[in-house]
Amino acid sequence: MVVSDLHGDWDAYRRYRDRFVALQARGEADWLILAGDLIHADSPADPDDSLEMVTNVLALQATYGEAIIYLCGNHELPHIYGFSLSKGETEYTPGFEATLSQSGRRAEIMGLFDGLPFFVRTAGGASITHAGASRAATTKREALKLFRWNHQEQLSIAEGLLAEEDVPGLRRAYARLSQVESYEALARRYLAVTGPDDPRYDDLLRGMFVMMIPGFDLLWEALFTTCERNEGEEAYEATLIQMLAYLSEGFDEQRVLVAGHMKTPGGHQVVAGRHLRLASAAHARPREAGLYLLFDVARPVYQAADLQTNLFSVYQLVD
Ligand SMILES: [Mn+2]
């Protein structure tokens, strides 16, 4: 069972979770795959229960073990690296950082985020990821780097670079560039640190150095890709076929990519023949058009359209 982009929507999360629990008990679903962007309400007007949802996933994992797969989305990513994320006037990250600090479970949740996979492959040839295929992985070597990505390695490179710098000077420059009076105000806002003694105090600076590591854009592109809306459907088809070929390395041939990430009126869309775009809540328009995917991972799929009969709703009173 695949669900995507719940964006802090507890009601949607509860419906999908309960559906999985019921299906699992009947032997009709073995895996629950949350395809990223579980957190951050889409708009400041929407309720945001991101932290409750993440802690509930931890509880589900304690019960169902590896059957609960949570993939990394572009909204989980900034919290791993201490970036801020915003769109227009909406700042997504400070609220979650604040609840994270208040929860007393930061280390546990960061441990979860650090280990979130980017891709799941199936024997039947459908791979699942958050956003889609990206052009950044242009060689097999780059694709392998992405598949074996290590956040801690990137963070320690950035820490090494930061250690060679005049840190107080960088803090002042960072504040100046952000047009605020002090770095401390920024660190409190974006990292929910307690003050200058907090071990995470300089994580905004570290995040800045992460962005400068050559090759980091590989990860960025993979989680933020806007697919055919970026490069056109024809070019995207080639990108998609290339990505599926990389995903097929040393495994069953992968022929279809399932991803969410983008606004999808009606809850699903077939893109470039091989990409099934899924929106389970916030991106569905209306929200209640949101769908989940339930398919047999061993049955071969050849086209995204093959999965269209496997889409279901939790917003209707059917069982
Ligand atoms: Mn996304």
C-alpha cells in the first residue's frame, strides 16, 4: 500500500493508517509505504500535526517492523541538514523544529530521518520514490552515489570546512545577508536551539557549507524534481527511462516509477507512460480526491496505466 504527501494532515494519515491496519489483518496488504513529505502543512491555514504523525510512524514501526517504509521527501530533507525551507511567504521548517525540540525526541526522530530511503524497488518492476526521475544522475556512478547516499558523510565534510573558517565572523555575515540583527535570532527561529551553548547552534552555517559540496545537487534534484513540468514530457520520458535503467542494476527490471510531490487534481496522473503520479491528500485537489495505491509487488507491470485499477480512496464509505 502506497500513500504520498500527507503534509501534516492527521485526519488523512489516520484514515490511511487504519486502512493499512485493516488490510494487513485480512492478509491483503503486507507493506505500508509512505512516499515522503509526511510533514509540513501545505499552507499556514491548515492544521499541522507533523510531529504526531512522525511519532506515530515510529510506533507503527515498533509493531510492524520493516513493513512500514517511510521514504525521504524534500520536506524531511531540510531537517536533516539544518536548512530552512519556504515557498513564497510560507516558512515550513521553524514550526517542526520547535515541536521537535519541545518533544524531547529530537535524537530519535533525526535517527529516523537519517535512515529514510529514497527508493523502493519491487520484483514486479514498479519503483517508488518521492518526487520522480531527475536529470542530475546522468551516469551510473552518480546514480549509485544517490542510491547509497550517506547524509552523515556530507555533514562531516561540511563540518570540516566550517572548522577552517572564522565562525564568529561567518555568523555575523550570515545575519547581515539575512538582514537580521543577530545570528542568534536566526538560530533560535530556524533550528529551535536554546542559545549559543546549544551544540546545534552553528548548524545553519554547516547547512550553508553542505550546499557547497560538489555533487550535493544530486540529492537536491532527486527530491525536488518537478519532472515533466521542468523539462517537458518528451525529455522527461528519456530521463525516466534512464532512471529506471539505473534502478534495474543488479535487480529485476524496473519499468514504472510511482511518485508524488506535485499537485495532482483528481489524485493520480500518468506521466510519460511510465510514471504514476499519486496524491493522497494535500496535493490531490480537492483533498478528498486523494488516493492510495494497493498492488501486488510480484505481478509484473509494464506501464503506469497498469496500476490505475489499483487506486483506492479512504474518503468514501466503501470497504
Ligand atoms: Mn515534495
